Amino acid sequence: MCEKHKEYILSKQILRSGTAIGALVREAEHAQSKADFLNKMNIALKEANETEYWLSLLKDSDFLSEKEYNSIYENIDELLRLLVSIVKTTKTRLNK
């Protein structure tokens, strides 16, 4: 498999999972219930985690430089922390 094709496949995966995060958060804004909100945010968290995975693969495969990776990683790491906090807080409030 040529290098360009491998890069295309990895880039396509990161684009899919990365854009899913935003779509799920937007859906959660109009959730039908708190449980529905939690479900959508949990899925967004899973997509963010998957995006981090694809990002790591792009770096490990030398399709991204260390500088490019670090720049993008800071954003996905912050997003993961935010989503984890939202999910934890929502779970706590649902269990009251």
C-alpha cells in the first residue's frame, strides 16, 4: 500500500471521528432528557478518545511532525478533559 493511501485512510478516520464530536455536542444541546444528554456526551467522549488514537497513529507513522502533533494534541487533550468533566458532573446530578 502506498504511503499516500495510508495517510489518506488515517486522515479520513481522524476527520470522521473529529467532526462527530462537534455534531454530538450540538445534538446534546437539544437532548430530550438528562439521560439523553449524558448518552450523547458519552458518545462524544468516545469519539474524542478515538480522535486522539488516530492522531497518535499519524504521528507514529511520521505523517505528522512532532510540532504538528503537539499543536493538535493540546486541543484534543483539552477537549477530552472537558468532556470527562461534563460526563462526570452529569452522572453525579442524575444520581441525586
